[in-house]
Amino acid sequence: QVQLVESGGGLVQAGGSLRLSCAASGRTFSSQAMGWFRQAPGKEREFVAAINWSGSLKYYADSVKGRFTIPRDNFDNMVYLQMNVLKPEDTALYYCAAGYLSGNIKAADFGSWGQGTQVTVSS
């Protein structure tokens, strides 16, 4: 198991940027894929971005392609979500997750989850 703690959420105007951070503890971090998911009020949790264990493969939801990036630092056990050109529809609770990818990326691939950090984008 990997323990995950997110930070960096907040209130930002549309068009602005935020960088979310996820600090991981546990010996298996560097061998696991990492992902970001989000959940808006009244909606289901949805996939945002994922990165494989080495950082060589990255995946993004269509809604964030070209605006978000997901770098990771295996030396410091960190993964980030750089969010640019934010839109009001990006408002959600953002979760960091660790796991192993198989086929289509889904929440069930990830066995460890953080508590979430709130992102609010005002129009």
C-alpha cells in the first residue's frame, strides 16, 4: 500500500493555473502508475490523467488534453498535476491515486487513494 497526501488546491479565476501535488510514502511508489481523478458535486468520479511507473507514458482525458500535464518524481516520491487555462467546469475535488494500469484506465485500477484537494474555478 502507498499512502498519498494531496495539496495545492484552491480558488482560481478562469484562465488561471494551479499545480496540485501528491506526496507518496511506501516502498512500492516507484513501481506503480499514478493517476489523478476528480469528482464534482452530484457527479461520478472521473479520470483526469495518469502516468506509468517510469514516466514514459502519460494519459489524459479528452477534456484536459493540452491544458493539464502529469509529471512525477520517483526520487522524491511525488506526482503533480499542472493545470493551465482552467475552466469553471474543472471545479471538483481532485484525488491522487496509485495502482497498476490494465487496458482502459479506470478507478478500479488504483488501490491507494488520497483524501482529495478542492479546486474551484470562478468565471
